[in-house]
Amino acid sequence: MPHVRRTEYPKANSSYVLEYVEIVHRHHKRTPYAANTFPVEIYPWYCDNEVLFYYGAPLPTHGANHSAHTYWSVYTSSSNPLAPRGFNGSCQFPQITREGLDDSWQHGNDLYGVYHDMLRFLPEKYDPDVVSFRVTNNVITSQVASMVTSGMFGGEAQQNLPLLVQPASIDSLEPAYTCLAANNNFSSYGVGSGDSGWTSHLKAASELYASLDTICGIPRTDSGFHMSFDHYFDNLSARLCHAKPLPCNASNPSLCVTQAMADEVFRLGQYEYSYLYRDAGARTLEYSAGSYGIWIAELAQNLRHAMHPIDSAGTGDRTSSDIRYRHNIAHDGSVSRILSILQIEEMVWPGMGSEVIFELYKKKEDQRYYIRVLWGGQVLRSSNPTLGVLDMLPIEILVAYFDGLVGQRAEKIPSLCSL
């Protein structure tokens, strides 16, 4: 997906000074989730051109013993009579693939090319007092982070580098916290609901479903594949993203998914995300604000800290505002909710690497703060008349909008979520 790069970056007018940046993007290319693979896959998927490290190590200040750099090596045993669901081979499902790792490195390098080389905003070397990285509890975001940081800071990032992560039960970035009211709202119009706005496209695609099910060996009773096009979308797009052939029937190799069928799946998937996060009306904003409101409140607080370096309690202590650049690596559901809350004019299913960037500027003339929001490397346009074109919008407007939805420090979320 398009992201910030030097060649397309819309440089701000010289009367503005960049003060703070917060970026959130989806992880990069991966294998499909195991639940999205077919009962029998006709070819294997190997990941022998990469390794995924899993190990713990004592900090140098807490012990002299060193850790081996251990990694997982997937294999099957001849003594195990059970076959794994889906693909044979040497991959995890999911894991970031070698191509996804390379894309992650390039993404980081492109960001550094803009925010350091062009704008002189980022430090030349990694500085934990100025830059922070955050991931979710899903390990694929950490796999991406290892390459993004290397693409940005090279050898400096290849040393020990912390990735912020919240407890799994309350992670606001993924999101993973419980919001019963938001879930009930979604269930009334979204995946699995009987809402006519949702079920109409599934009924209209019955012939496509029948063809896909026959080719791929999916039982019509498998609700995971038939409540939405998510599973088929993930399976087919993962293949094409890695230049793999579309699937054929295990018993009849001449019966295959065609490119036209895959394109129809992708088109319907785009429709689904547009409906779920924008086109179903006010319910989409209510759902996204409830289920992603804590992260939005964190963003608003980060913007306040960037504008006011001394804490509001009057103690004179520095706040976390010393951090000038925050980088969040998340998921399609994360980015979708942000776009929904910003009420983007044209909603799409966020592809691999899709990014939203919040840039806080101070105007030299009046010393006031302004916000610019970039989506796919260009200024985001909102259908909300208060937000409009998010290009040097007075920061008070965006922060007041966020506060109105979720409250300062997410104070409205407990009641919104019926907690």
C-alpha cells in the first residue's frame, strides 16, 4: 500500500515547524491465518528463507550469562499420523514472510528518508528518549518491528531495542479490551447479523460461494467462510501477494479458482469493510469509538503532552512529551477503526503496510498548533464537516472531536462499553 516516501511526500509550508509525529500502520505481508486455509491445500508453503527468533535474555545489568539466539524451525514427524490443516511446509500460519520482512525494512527506510533526511526531524541514531515503538500482543507485529527499526536506524537498531506492549486483556492498539456495548452494536448490523444491509451481498454472491466451495473443499456449513468474505479474501490475497498460483480442486486439478473469481472476492471484501466501518451509518462510528476509543484517547493525550512539556499538575516535572515520534504497528482492524473515527470519505480494506500519520505543527507566526493527517502518504479527507480536509487543522478542533467521542483519558469508555 502507498505510504510516506520522499518522492510523493507533501512537504508543509515553511511557515510551519513539525513538533510531533505519531504513526500507526498495519503489519506487512504474511502467510494466511490457519483458520483461513482450506482443508486440503494442493501445494506446500515454505519459509526456509527466513528465521523467527524466540528467546529471552537477562539485561546486562542483571546478570553475566548470555542467551543463545534461538529460533523456531517448523517440521513434521514421520511418527505423527495427523496432517496439519491447510498448507504443508515450514511456515507458521500466520507469520511475516521474507517478502513481508523486506517490505517492512523498506517502509522504515522510507519513513527515515522523509523524517530524517528530508525534514531533519528524527535523530540520526536511535534515541529511546525521543523515539518509541509499540506493537500488539500478536507476534507478527514484533516481526515487522524488527525490520522497520533496522530500516530506520540501521546498526543502531540491531542492538537491544524495547517494543512497548500493553497487557493482552486491555491492549488498546489491537484492540483487545472488552467493550460489550460496541460488540452488541456490531452484532446488530455486521458479520453474522441478519441486517439486510449486510446479508444482501452474501445472498447476491451465492453462485460465487458455490463455485469457491466446490473448488476449495469448504463445507457449506462452515460459518467462518460464509458469514463474510474475510477467509476467502485472506487466503487468495496471500497467495497472489507471494506470486503463488490460485488454488485448484484437490481431486480435479483442472477445476481452479480463476483470477476473475478472486477479483470478485476482493471487490466484495472492499464492500464489506466500507459497510462495516462507514456505510452502515452512525452505528459504525459508535462501534469504532467504543472499541478503539482508548487508543484515540492515548493519541489525544500524546498530542497534549507534545504541546505542553510541563505536567498540568504544576509540579514542574517533564511529561512523556520528550518523545517526538511514536510508531505503532498494528492490524487491519486497528487502522479501519481509526479511519472510521476520522470518518474518511472513501473507506477501503486497509492493505498490508497501510498507514495513518498524525503530524503536529507549530506555526511560526502565531505560535499556535495545527494537525495534519496523512493516509497512504497524502492528506486525509473526512466527510465530517468539522474535520474536512485534515491539512493544518487547528489542533483544538481534532482534540475536542476526540474528547467528545471518548472523553479525556478515555473517561467515557467505561460507560460506553458498559464496563
